[in-house]
Amino acid sequence: MVVKERATVEKKKTRVGFGKALLELGRENPNVVAVTADVKGSVNVHYFAEEFPDRFINCGVAEQNACNISSGLALAGKIPYFAAYGCFATSRCLDMIRTTICYANLNVKIAGSHGGLLTGEDGASHQALEELGLMRVLPNMTVVIPCDYWEAFKATKAVSKVNGPCYLRLGRADVPVLTEETAPFELGKGVLMRDGSDVAIVACGAMVYEALRAADILSTEDVEAQVINIHTVKPIDRKILTDAAKKCGAIVAAEEHQIYCGLGSAVAEVVVRHAPVPMEFVGVNDQFGMSGKGPDLLVKFGLKDVNIADAVRKVIARKR
């Protein structure tokens, strides 16, 4: 598929995929409970709340309390899904998540919406750009960032099968639907979205689309890029990354997150240990976000297809 055709794909919100899946989970399992912090509609928990009002708790603007309440529900045998804005559900609650949830390995699912720069006009205070790193360093925590609506739907259901804490990053904006309803989804397994042998572009979330567009650009220069969708940042798929490094000899990591501690760092930890190759990183470079239209912010912060293509040219020049 060429770049022009990709612009016509359907767009949907990952947070809607989460809300629809949570509703189905509620119908399938009476132990599923939804908890939020006065953002029921924004995080799409309203589907669940309308059908199961006796299994829905709104804690008000008190995310730390929501974490502790979710912990108590987990200890009582429930499967709580705590949904709020990602930046507040994680950094504001880090002590509760670390000491109460992760240390005890409690079965709490945290859904962080409004992740990344595509949160747009809500500005730097609401744009979660660090939370993948914060969650990734915590023992027992699974970290998932779906690339589209269907992955969000499947990931929401998949984490219910994990007996422990999980963080699920969702987005505010509509993003292209790149996968199909029937496509398999397995936590911890990366997805080869496009094959190639000159370089591997490893991306997550909304950046998978930009990575595919970058591969289209590079193909016009006779550079065939492999594109890997790493929807599970932790535990990460070591095999697909090691195979990509050995086959392509160079990797570019692309994420809508700080370049420190996120996907790129996780990929580098695997590569340096199992198949060292040159790497470049596309992400937010040690800056806070800002208010603006989401697509404009991707341009402002250098997270577009052209930026990934530039990084590929740099890393290929470094290949042995």
C-alpha cells in the first residue's frame, strides 16, 4: 500500500475500543468492576456504568483513592478496571501503584487515556509522555499500548486473563484502523506489519501508522523497511526484535513518548544483549508537550513519517 492510500483508512479512537470491550467483559464476568476519577465519559467507561451501575464506582477527582479502592476490590476477588487520564492515573498515583498494587501483585487493570501528543489542545499537563517508562520499571506490571481500535478492544480483554497488574495506554484522538477484527492478538507478541531487510522500524501506538508511511517513503528510495508493531512493551517480544536485528542490521524505534525509558529503551535493552546493531530513536526529546492540534504537535516535536525516514537514513549510514 502506498502513502496516499493509507490516508484514506478509517479512523477510530482506541479509548472507544476499550469502553466497548469493558462492556462485553462486564457481561461475561460479574467480577469485573469499573472505577474512575470523574472522567466517565472521557475514558468511555460510561458504556459499562449505564448497564452495570452497581459495579461502577466514581471516586471523584481523587486518582490515588481510586487506586486504593481498586486494590481493595482486587483483594476481595474482583477484577477492577481503573480508568482515568494516563498522566494522572500513573504519575499522580505512582506510590500507590508501586507499593500497594505491584508489590502485592494485585489484579488491578489501569487504563490510561489521553496518552501522547495527540491529546492536543488539552496541553502539556494532560499529555502523558512519561507513563510508559514509569509503569515499565515496576515489577509485576504488564504494559500495553494498542495501535488502533481493534487492538485496544482485544488488549482490554486480554489483560483480564493476566493475574496481576496491567497498564493499558489509550489515546484521545481518532487514529487509523490498521488491524482487522479477526486478526490474532497475543500479549507479549510483536506483530510484523511489513517485511523488509534493510532496516527494522519498531513502533507502538499511533506511531505504527507513521512507521508504515515512512516505509512507503523509503521504498521509493529502494530501501525496504520492516515495520514491527510492539503493542506489549512489557513483557517485550525478544525473539521478533532479535530476529529483526540479525536480518536488517539496524533498528529505528518510534514512539509518542519521551525517548528515555519508553519503547526505544526497552528495544535497546534487548538488542544490546542479544544482537547489537546501530539504533536511532524517534520520540519526544526530553521536553514537555504543549497545547495545539494533535497532528500539528507531531510535526512540531518531530514524530512524523518524514522524521522516521530521516532516522532510517542515519542508522543505515551506520551499518557495518
